[in-house]
Amino acid sequence: MLLIYNNVDPVFQAFGTEDMDFIAAMYGELTIMLDRSTRQSSEMFNGKNQMLQERKNTSFSAVGRLCDRGGNIAATLFENVFSKVTLPYDQLLPCFEVRRFEVSTEPLSFA
């Protein structure tokens, strides 16, 4: 696993290390497709610029955020669905909060 500590924003530890920042970097920017003729939009899906793929960065089981807020140290792990080795998430210590994913790289439907 790769843990990231935000030293740029030591007080709030939020700038650049929010959940959406991790999800977009790992699996691609959240995207919605628009049909110009019907003005319908698709459901949200993971678009371009993903750093984790079936053949890319498969050695990380998870990428995580290490956080110290007033002496309360915690780690949030974001699962790498493409990893070659899966962490035993159900056996991790309680200080690890885990975000697991189903990745969609195509628009699901137009609503």
C-alpha cells in the first residue's frame, strides 16, 4: 500500500487529499456524457486520466491518506481494484478506514 501525508495543508489536511482527489487520480475523472439532441445526460462514470489500470500500477493493493488531526492519527485506504494482491480488509486494525470500489469506465445509461 502507498500512504500519502499532506504536509502542504498540515492543519486541515484537505487540500489535494480529499476523497474525490484520490478517486479521480486512481480511477479517472468523474464524467457525465450529454446527448445534445435529446438533452439527456448519462450516469456518472470514471473518465480519463486514471493512474490505476489493469496493466498499470497493479503492485499497490491500496493508496491511502495518512492524517493527523489534533493527535488523532487515522488512515483512509482506497482499494486498487486492479492490484495483483488484495489486502485482507476485514482483518485490518480499526484505525484503517477502507473505501472499496466498483469502477465504471463507460456511461451506464441515459436518464
